[in-house]
Amino acid sequence: GGGGGGGGESNSGGKNGDGGDNHEVEEYYKRMVEENPGNPLFLGNYAQFLYQSKRDLQGAEEYYSRAILVDPKDGETLSQYAKLVWELHRDEERASSYFERAVQVSPQDSHVHAAYASFLWETEEDGDECAAPSEIDTIPTQFHQGTLASA
């Protein structure tokens, strides 16, 4: 028994509507990670929760990197981590290398390809406004479903 000690820092930043549910979910993930520290699924799920629900990018980075160390061939986790690296550090080269690894290990995963395409689109727009439309030629045809159609 006993409720695990939780690190003392209660991060109540603005969104208290679902704070109770979020807290329970977080406690569940923490317990799963503590009980299964080498399980890439729990590490990745907790990282995703921290990233998307709590916007704790540093915490998410730690758990994504741990998940990747345990399972370096999980394209979804590599892709999520690449997105995080780009958002947190704006390190295009590092994010790109993780996206490329994700595509290599999960060539059939459309989520991985879509995330990489979105990243390429965004970095292309950041770098050179005129080059963005030509980039569409390198994106596989299954992504032309309206979201990336040329303007």
C-alpha cells in the first residue's frame, strides 16, 4: 500500500476544469512507469501524456528518450520525440534525424509519415516561402487529401 510520493510540485497552471481527472491519469502513468521502468509502452504513453495533456516538454523529453533507449525501433515514439525536439529546442537537424529514423523503422505507419511531412512543410516555410509548394512533390500521394493541397 501507500500512495506514492509524487514529487511535491503540483503544477496547476490555468486549466483546472479537468485537473482532477488529469491528476488521476498522471498518478496511474507514474505508478505504471515505477512498476515497469523498462517497458517502452508505459514510458512512451507517459511521455505523450506529459507532452500533450500537461505541456511538460522537459518531462516528456526525458520519458521519450528513455522509451527510445529501451525500444529504438518504435517509429511512433521516435516521431513523437522528433516533434518534441523541434518544438522544445527548434533543433531542425536533430528533429530531422529522429523523423528519418522513424520512417526507416516504420515505413508503413501513416502517422509517422504525416508527422514527418508536417515537419518538412513547417521547416520549409520557416526557411523559404517560395520553396514550400515544390516540397509537395516529395510527399507521398496519400497525403494529398485536402490538408496539404496547394493553395
